[in-house]
Amino acid sequence: MASQITECLAATLNPDPNARVAAELKLSELFAASGNFFRNSAQNDLITLNRNRFDAFATSIVLRKYIRERWSPYFDSFKGGAPSVEVKVQIRQNVFQGLSDMNRRIRTLCANTLTFIAKSDWPDEYPELLSSLINLLSSGSPDSVHGAMQVFTEFIKDDLTEDQILPVLRQLLPVLLTILGSKDTYTALTRARTVSVFRQCVAALYMVKDQHPQATKEAASTILPVWLEAFQVLLNIDPKLDVTRTDNWDGLAIRIQVFKTLDKILVTFPRAMTTYLQGFLTASLVHLQALHPAFTEYYLSSSGAAPGSSEDDVIELHQLICPILDFASAVTRGGKARDWFNTDNLGALITAIFDFVQMTDEDEEMWTNNANAFVQQEDDSTQSYSVRVAGFDFLGSLIDRNPAQTTQVFQLVARQVIQLSHQQREAGRQDWWRPLEAALAAVGSQAEAILDCIEDEEDSGRQKPIDIEYLLSNVVPSILNLSQHPFLQGRGFVFASQYSKLLPITLASQYLDAALQVIEAAEAGIPVKISAVKAVHNFFQDGTDTSLAALAPRVTKGLGPFLFITSEDTLSLVLETLSVVLEVEKAKWLTTEMADSLVLALLEVWNKNNKASPVPGVYETVVKQALPPLTAAISSAKANESWIAESAIEFVTSLIEGSPDTGLGDGFFALIAPSLFKCLGETEDRDVLQNGISCLTVIILKDSNQLLSWNDGNGRSGLEHTLTLIAKTLESQDESGGLVIGHLIIHLLRKVGESVLPVLPQLLQAMVGRMTSAKTATFLQSLVIPFAFLINNQRNTVLSLLEGMSVNGRSGLDILVQTWCENAETFHGFWPARISTLGLIQLFVSERPSLQHLIVKGDIIVNSANKNGKCTSPHSPLLCSTLFIRASVIMTRSRTKKTPTEFTSISFPLKALKLILRDVQSGGESATISARGGAATDDIGSDDGDEDWTEEDKLNQGFMEDEFAFLSDMIGPRGMAFDNDDLTQENDDEAFKDDPVSKMDMQAHIISFFKECAAHNTNVFSALVGQLNVEETLVLRQMLGA
């Protein structure tokens, strides 16, 4: 058996993939057939690690696989046959001994194995692991420290609990610091791991900041300065020493971890960084300048591969550049170290960024051969993180901090690059184009901010900080014909389109014509064609320039062939470009013939990709061409091809959304209904059901008469089929649909309420019954909001139905009210939040005895077990409450299990009053009332790093006065002022924008409600007011005095 295992292990190293797969399958068979033999063999081999290196290495590999599959039911990969406790102890001891083995690979394998064991065994079955690892670190043996550090890297991050973190850090950190400082004893990679573990310790320390504020403060104030000073010493060593070595770049690993850790400390304990920021910023700049020659040599000029690491870890220069840029960018965003950002430092910094955002050889090769990768790097939402992306992000932070100064430096650096590129071109350098492309890309990446800055400076009577027109007139035109440098040529098109607002109409048309020539040219390559498409997209983006309408047909014709040869990101770019082109003059220039060709092409794309969007245009032509094949796709899709039906229904929904106000057109629903209802009745696929429900909702909104008038030939109407679908959804335990089913029910009641009346009791009964088992907030909202709508319109009828309804011995009214009160504050959306408040008002003023006697959950009971700390806002406790930062705690699962959250019990009328006031507290003008109160203090200082805020900063929590005012306006229920009607169309369902509830003056309505209740003592209003808390009483007085 041992020889078989050895043979299989040897075969797993075979370069032939078929041989490797066969060997791995054979190993699995051996594990299943002879687990006991293998376990004993592995133990014996591990005991003799020093005698036979190959066998020990092989056994370590097999043991790791065995532990994953046979060690503990804790692991998902467990297949049974766990060893006894005694055997586990022996194996753990032997694996631990392997951490000190002389062979690096064996140490690494044992470290990985022990880390995996710890996940299931520590601390209950393996309590001595932590102290044993710390002792190993203190042993002074380079091999032992190397092995232990690999375990700690993952251990600190994943396995320590809140109560264990502080004691462990007190023991561990001094040992780590000693190892970091012992450069003659330990390798650079081992020392780098100490910094990585320290960073995990910082994150762990921050985690317990709220639970142990005093201890955390003391730890941070004593530990962090020592490490920060050590980092200063390390970073002051010339970085060129690490990149001039030809054997390895291990020394860079320490710098990589240091800059990552500085970024972590800046986020978690910013106050500790205050006195060190300028020194670390200088170190960042020195590193960027010192490392650029190596960057040029190994990544821009194809002179050979970088040395890399002496171990298996990958070390590349970008792994250091990105953390440097991230750290400096974070400092910039935080507004600190203002004196450091003078003109000299800013100029040097931006020059370095322009240098590092140049396209590398790898970029050029990848983007030349992979169109989708090239599109991704140009799109903010899809680009992969890289030095180029990090550089652009940093430039954005700099320009946000000081727009005019930064833009002026852009001008200086860009001109230097233009001169340098010209000199290099004259000297015959092949890569002269790289710096120029990078400069245009950098300035283009900040186009929006630069355009705003130019406008602001000119409005203030100051000179423009940058002359973009010079670049557009004298630099960019000369590169548009450089087909031998396609990336620079393409960059010229994109740059011109990013600053199209500054172009005269004639020049813009010339640029656009040149881009179209590239699109139409058969010989143009991928980079320049994609850049030309991107440029066209940018030129047409606004859709308001009627002068572009003359070119729209040509653009559409030119982009048409791209639909058949592109995929994924490139196809998305083409579709988005067609979409914005069709927005020009609302596609009045589009002929029937062109629409016919375009729709056929789009249908072919959809059929090929099963994901496409219809293009606005000639509605009748689109429906004629699109609806029959979509209907066929819905009806013919097999159960294992649900994505076909899903995307076809989504496409139909888009067609409906694009229909004119006059309706869907004769026969639309009659054609689609049989296939749609058959599909929705048979499928169990969640996405198909959700898309189908959304489709029916849009049909009801657009042309409900077609749904009501249609029948399936067996006497069942479209409405009956829809109600059957609702019943199916309510019976399902899958609540992922959330708000989708709620929208359907709401719009049924709003649009065809009279038709629903005959079955309304059964519908309400089903909804109330589902409330007792519903779990997710969105699904509960879908069940409650329809009742709120009905109660607001037909209160007494609905309440009578609910009082006579019984579900498992509880009245329907009790179930609804309890569910409503417990979830009202989580309701999402402008209209739902309003209708909920209006429904509560109707319930309150009804004064029905069945409601007055209901007892519901009140406020959370704050005690020593769940109290987190005092409010630290410089404003009153009411503002703390309003911003949801009042004394509370983050309740983890374990904490909730030990200390369940408790609530007071109060009457429903009092709860309704509190909920209505809560909406007022969190929105509208009353949210600012409490700012006049005194500031609360805390005996433990904040670590937000705000000691150098100005008086204005402190008054406005770190914002300028106008910024704070804007935020105050935006803070309200669900993120906006409750009486801001202008935001409803942008922030909520378009279907509700014309609803009376959306248009009403909510503030006036609530004030009127309070005054009426006070005047008539509705629901014993005066007694209820006496039970409100201080904050609620203050807000109520403000409303009554309005």
C-alpha cells in the first residue's frame, strides 16, 4: 500500500495532465479503501521527517488531503471515518513539529495543514496551540519562526474571539517586533510576515474597540507608535537596494506589507498617524521616484523578467506601487497633512503618477488580443485593479482636495510629457508614445472634475488652470492618423470625446467623422476601433445636441456589423453606444427599414447570448419583429433552459415599458398571455417567476384592460391567472422575490381594484396567513403595504374583514398589526413609507376597541449587557437618536444567543404614535431641531483623528457648512427629506410618481393629524403623550406649535 501511495504521489507531479488526473483519482480510491493504513503510515513517516525528505514531503501532501476529507464533520469536504482523539493528538503533535523542519516546503505544507486543523479543533480540542505557536516564535530558530509565522498569518485573521484578542496581542506583538528588527537572523519574507500579522492584529484591535474602549485606547497608544517608528526606519532605507538585486526581490515584501499596514492604521486609528503623516508621505514619494527606473526596465522596455521571490510567493513591483498610491490617496481624502501638499511635492507626486500609469508590455499584449479586457480597463465599473487604476484614483483624490492647484500642475506635467515624447520620437525611440498616451489618459480620467474646475475658475474671474483647447487643437489631431501606434491613436479619439463640451461644433464634427472612418475601416485593429466606438458613445452621451442627428444614421449603420462579431463587454459597449445614439432627437431620424434591420440584428444577438435589451425606436416595427420569436422562446424553453424563458420575459417587459401612452397595441397581450401563464404555472425557477411577475405588473400599469378582457378559452380570465400566480408565490417558502410580488398586488389594487373585490377576502386571508411564517424584510413589506393602501382607502371594510378572520387561533387584525409594528421602520421606498404612515394614521383615528386593546412590542430595553457606549456627537442626544447612533450594540449571533434582545410592551395606539413621530424625527425640518441642544461627552477620547478640525469643522461634524446643510436635507426616512416631492421620480418606482400619495404635502398632513388629535383627545391622546420619551415629546411640541 505504501508503494502504491508513493507511485501515485510521483505521478501527480507528471507534466502530462492526463497522468496527473489519473493519479489524483487513484489517490482518492486509496483513501476510501484504506484510510486506517494511510493514517498510521502518515504518522510514522512524519516521525521520521529528518530521515527521508522525499517520503516526508509526500506524506505531508497526502496528510493534508486526508485531513480535509476525514478529520472532522466541521469541514464541508468531510467524507466520514474521523480518527480517534488519541490519534488526532499524535497527528497534531507531528504536524506541529514539522513547522521547525529544515526543509522549507515541508514547513509550508505543515503550516497549511495545521491552519486547517485549527479551524475545527481550536480552542476546544487543541487549547495549547496558541501558546505553543508564541513559544515557537520566541525560540530564535529561523526555521521555527518561518513555520509559525505562516500559521499566524491566517490564525489571527480568522480564529480569535473578542475576549482572546487583547491578551494574545500583549504576548505576540513584542515577539513580532523583535523578529522584524532581526534582519541578520531572519529572512526578508519571514520579517514581512510579521508585518502582515501585525496588520491583522490592528484589524482585530479595532474590532473590539467598542466592547473594550479603555483597553483598546491604551493598547493603541502604547503599541502603535513603536511600530510606526519601526516602519519609519525601514522605509528610510533606500528602496533601490531591493530592486538592484538580480537573484530576488524579497526585500520588497517588507515594504509591501508596511504600506498596506499604514493604510489599515490610517483607517482604523487615524489619531495615531497624525504626527507621522508627513514623514510617510515623503517616504511614499521617494519610493515612487526610486522605483520608476526598475519599473521602466522590467515592465515597459521588455528587457527581461523581474527577479521575483526566493520562495513560492509572487513578488511584483505593482504589489508595492499600488499600496503606496492607496495610502497616499487615503491621506489625501482625509484632508490631513495640508502643509505637505505644496506645489513642489504636488508636482513631483503627479509627475510620478503620470510615469506609473503608462501601459506596460503586458497591458499592450493583452489589450491587443483581447477586446473585452481592453473595454474593461476603460470602464470604471468593470476595470481590474492595477497601478494604472490606482494612479487614476489617486489623481481623483488630489483634484477633489484642491481642484485649481492640482489642475494647474496637470497643465505643467502634461506639457513636460509632450516635450519629452517629441524629443524621444525625434531620437528614434520606439516607445515614445507611451508617456503621451499615459498623460492623455490621466487628464482624461479626470475630465468631469477638470471641466467643473475650469467653469468655476472662469465664473470667479480667474484664469483657466489648464488649456485643454490647446491639446485638442495642437496635440490630439496630429496623433489621430498614427495607425502604427493604435493605442495612442485611440487615446486621441477618447480624449477629444471626454472634452467634447469645449469643442466648437465644426471641430467636434471633424473628430466624430474621423472616428467613424476608423469604425468603417476594415484594416483598423481592435484597440483603435474600440476607442472610436467609445468616443462616439461619449460624443452622443447627452443626446441633446441636435447637430449630431445628421450623423446618427451613419453611426447606426457603422455599428450594426459589430453586433455580430462582439461579445461580453465589447458587445455591451456597442449596445450602449447604439442606445445613446438613438436618444438623439428621440430617434426621429430612424426609418422603418433601418428599425427593421436593427431589431432583427438585436434579436439575433439576444438569441445568441440570451441577454439583450430592446432599442427604443419605431414601436410597432419592434413589436412585429420581436414578439413572435419571444413568445415562441417562452413556450418552448425546457426546464433545464430556464435562462431562455427568463431573458425572453425580460425582453418582453422592456418592450412593454417602451410602449406609447395609448397602450400596448391590439393583440399584444393575447399573443403573449398563453405562453406566459403556462410558463409561470409550470416553472419553479426563481428568476423566471420574478421576471414574470414584473412583466404582469408592467402590463397592469400600461394596459390593464387587455389583461382583464383576455380569457384562455376555458373561461379563465387574465385576472384569474394572475391571482393564481400570486397564490403560488405566497405559498412558496422562497422569499427572494421580496418587493416584486408586493408591487404586483399593490398595482392590482390601485388599477383594477373593483375587479378584485369578489376575491378580496380570500386574497387578504392568504396574505395574513403568510405573515406568520415570513422571514425577510422585503417579503414582509410586500404583505403589509397592500393592507396599508386598502386601510387608507377603505378602512372600516378592511378592518371588519380582519376582525372576522382567524389564523391558528389569532385574529387577522392581531397578526397584521403585530407584523406592521415590528417592520414599519424597515420599509423601503418613498411611496411605501408614506402609505404606511397614512395607514397608521387611519388606524389611530379609527378608535376601534379591537385596536385599542392590542399590545405590541415597544422600544428596545437597553441594559448593561447590550449597551455599547455613550453618544459622542457634539450635538444633543436627540440628534444621536435621529442618526441611529444612540447607546446600542452590534449584536453578533453568539451575543444575541447569550443575551436575547428585550422590548417593552405597549398599546398599539402608543406604538402607532411613536412610529409616526419616528418618521418625523428622521426627516423634514424637525430633524434639525435638536442641534440646539448641548453636546454630550465621553470620558474616553475619540480616535477619529479630528484634533486638527477647524471650529467650523467641529460645528458641522467635519463638513463645511454648505456640505452639512446638504446632508441634513438629504437625511430623512429612507435617505431623503419626507416632504421632498422633487426626489420621488428619481428615487422610486416611476409608477407611483403621479399617485396622490406621492404628490401630497406630507408634512402639512401630519401636522394637521397631530392638531386634530390634540383638539379632540383622539384615542385619549393626552394620556399617550405622557408616555412618550423626551425626544418624541420635543418633536411633538414642535409639530403642534407649527
